[in-house]
Amino acid sequence: MIDFSTLAISPISAPVLDWLPWVLAAALLIGLGLWLYGRMLINLLAGRGKVVSGAFSLSDMAVVVILGSYLGAMAAHGFRHPEIESRSMTNADLVQSAVLFGMIVAGIIFFLKFRGGKVVELFGFRQLTPMRIVRRGGLLLLAALPMIILCNAAMNQALGDQAEPQEIVQYFSHAARHSQWLRVLATVTMAVVIAPMEEEFLFRGYIYGVLRRHLGVVPALLLNAALFSAIHLNLPALPALFVLALCLTLAYESTGSLLVPMVMHSMFNATMLGAIFFTGV
């Protein structure tokens, strides 16, 4: 017979006790995020999404197929030839990217208006007041951040020394460390102002809306998120960007306003750049 009174219970080490509250808090935040976005997904699958997609015709689907093929080919080329993407980024690269996506967005707007589409109503730009947009965007981003950070940490842990930050992150980090303020300003302007508007209009507003109309909600969610994450050309960031894209799309569906994911995207990029700037990473 075993005398359990003689068994000693190993004390929990101090480092574990120090980390335990943070682990529990992180688990709670991740659980809350999963619960919130899970409810949003259930509502969407039940037909309670607020995105207006009925106005997108087969001609829009043809445009999306062309755009998706172009962006997909560009991403595939970048992953197949990482040595091309590993070169140092320049201000010209930032401008070129902004101009390219700006031209695509302008072409889509012209195409929609030429067919009599009302862009403001189609993308819900008047759906919410500015204060509600900022409040909703901030709260939904806070709910999404723990899940995104967990995905990023897990991928970096899995890749180890092979994990490298996104090119624009390396560019910004180098500029901040060397007090190259023009480059810092250019990166902030691109990442916090221009990119969120262009990318959200293109991916969430147009591509997702068209795919939703002609393929259904689930294929649209997955294809849009896959394309969005792939065009950033960074393997370690793929899962985190995929989750971010899903959260941005669900935020769009739950509010009916494209301005909400635009604000979320802007806040997310500002948070990441702020963390890099103040920690000196």
C-alpha cells in the first residue's frame, strides 16, 4: 500500500509564478476574441451579414479573376525568388507600391461609376458616424490582436532563425535606429494612411464583395484572406495576416461599413510601427 503522506509535492518555481498571471490573461483575451469573432461568423453564416454585394455583376467577377491572377502570380514569383525580395527597400519602392494599388483602386471606382454604381452606398461609407467607426474599429482590433500575436509568435517559434520580419518592417526599423526621419515619415504615411485605404477598398470592399456575390460567403472569406496574406510576401507573417484578414472581413460584415476595417487596419499598422519605434527592435 502506498503511503501518500510521504509523497512530496514539488513547489512551483518563482519564474513560473511570475509568468502565470500573464499566461492566464493572454488565454482569457484569446478566448474572448475567439468568442466574439465566432459569434460574428455564426451570424454571417446565418445570413445576417451587412455587406451589400448584390450590385456586383459577372463583369466584376471577370475583373476579380484578372486581378486575383495578377496578384497571385506576383506573390508566387516573390516566394519562388526570395533573393529578389530580400534586397533593401527604398523610398521609391514605397511610392511605386502606393501608386500601383492607387491606380487599381481608381480603375475599380471608375468601372463601378461607369456602370452607375453608387460607391458611397455600396461600401457603407455613411453607415456609421465617425465616432462609432473609431470606437467599433478600436474595440474589434483589441479583440483580434491576441489571436494575431499568438499566430505570429507560433510561426516565428516554428521557423526559428529562418524567420525574418516583413521587408517594410526591416526598412522602418533601420530608419528609426539611424534617425532617418524622412524614411520614418514615409513609412508611417504609407502604412497608417495610404495602405489601409487602398488595401481595404481592394480586398475587403471589392474582391471580397464580388466573391461573396458569385461564390458564397465561405469561399469568399478564405480566398480573400489567402490572397491578402500572400501578397505581403513574408512566410512567417502568413498565418497572422490570414487571421487579420478574416477579422477585418468579419468586422466589415458585422457593421456594413468598409470604414471600420480601414480604421482597424490603420490602427494595427500604427500599433506595430509604434512597438518597433519605442522598443528599438
